[in-house]
Amino acid sequence: MSSDPYACPNIPQLIGVLEGGDFNAELADDYRDLIAKMENAAAETSGKTKIKGKIVLTIDLSLQGGAYEATAACKVTEPKRQPRRTVLYATAGNTLSRNDPKQNDMFLRGVDKPGETRAV
């Protein structure tokens, strides 16, 4: 084990030093944003649809003259909007309607005589 306090013996520590720590902060923001967007997408479908997101982290290393150069990139794939289903029915005139012509209209209708009130 090295006594070097700046050594990066694992990937999380390497990510932490990239771009002076700014890359790690941006990656953390991207992560939280993705989770929020996935939660919102799931809420739109009442949790009935599988929501997918992706974070792809790329770290390029190059070696020249005994010194390494590291560059990192992060690509976030946000969930796609899930289409919602709309149920429509064919009409006698060969068009579509939101109302099923085979069912009775269940909406309340007005009273026959103007000004008349009925107790229910």
C-alpha cells in the first residue's frame, strides 16, 4: 500500500479527482436528475410500466512520457415518455368516438319543466 495521500487505488477515488472533483459533482447531479425523471415517468403510468434509464461512464487514459492523462465523459439516457392508451369505439358513420354507442348515456339530463325541482 502506498503512503501517497493522492493515490487513487480504486475507481471511485479516481472519479473523485477527475477535473478537480468537478466531474464527480456533475455526475452526482446527473444521477439525481435521472432518478427524479424516472420517478416522474413512473408516476405518469401509475407504476404499471417498466421505466428505463442509463448512465454510461467513460474514462479515457493515455500514457506519454511516464505521465497519465485522464479524461472522463458521462452520457445519460433519460426514460422515454410512455404513450398512454386511448380507447375509442366505431360509430355507425365509420368514424371513432370516445363514447361506446352500445352503452346508454349515463350523464344526468335536465328536468323536463323549467324551474321544477325534484328531491332525491
